[in-house]
Amino acid sequence: MKILTLSRQDAYALSRALVGCPWVDQPVSSLVYAMLTRLDLKKPDEMAFLRQILGTDLMRQVLAADPQSEPPSDTEADTIIAPSLPQDARPTPEQADAAATVGGWLKDCVQ
């Protein structure tokens, strides 16, 4: 099962929208922007639709965000949770050393 997560900015904007606070000045993803501009959350059926779309896990993230707090910083990177590589897929020390010398042409072109 895939673990779904919202960015802190999306969760914050959604939490503000759910309690009727302004959210339009917050940086949000295109999908959250589209939902919040097209749904009238004062209508119970549209609020229920948003809750159905978000589901339990994402709603927990939204409800955990304090709508009255300062907005999350744009420079705060969201944590990306990725599992560790299986032992068989990890590079050997020799492969790691060899990788350090690869891609010199790219560094030369980009700099």
C-alpha cells in the first residue's frame, strides 16, 4: 500500500480552508489549488466530497496542521520517506569509489 503525504504547505492551506480562514496567499500544489477554488466548503455535500477525496490518512495530516499558526517556511523541505536499499542492491565500496569519478563531463558543462 502506498503511503500518501501532503506537503506542509498543502496541509496548512487545507486546514485554513476547512475552518474558513483565508488560504489564497499560501503556496500550494496545483491539485490543492484546483480543489479549493472549485469547491464551496460551506456546502455540506462539497465538504463531504473533499473529505472523501482526501481519505483518512490525508485528513489526519490536514487536521494536525494548526490553521492559526505561522505558515510553514517555503524553504522547509518536505521529508521524503524512502526505504533503505536491500543489501543485495547496495553498491560495494569499490563501486562507490568508481562512481566518484564518473560524470566529470557533466560537471564541466554545467559549471
